[in-house]
Amino acid sequence: MPIYEYQCGACGHLYEALQKMSAEPLTTCPECNEPALKKKLSAAAFKLKGTGWYATDFKDKAKKPAEKAEKST
């Protein structure tokens, strides 16, 4: 589940909430109880580094057992 950031328009309180993507946005501020929360747009909290996972990473390895089976027949 993603973590969403909210900011209250009335008191300026910053709030983070762990919610499902399908959940309705929060509207009531936990500090001042005003219906003034707005969802903020923020960057992801992690970065993917390295070569990564691609379809080509295991492509050759998947073919080797099939090639051996063809050669033995």
C-alpha cells in the first residue's frame, strides 16, 4: 500500500497516511478537525538503482533447457 501525503488548508498540518490506491481521499484534518485536507503530489520514497530486471535478463537461461531437450531427441 502506498503512503499518501496530505496538507491541511486551514492549519497547515502535514499528514501521511497508509492507504489502498482504491480508498477515498481523506478530508478531515487530525489536528484541527476541519474538512480541509488536500492530497499532495510527491516523489516516490525510494529509487531503483543498478541494472534492474528486464525481460532479456533471463531470456538466454530459459532457452538453454529447451535447446538441450531438442539436441537429445
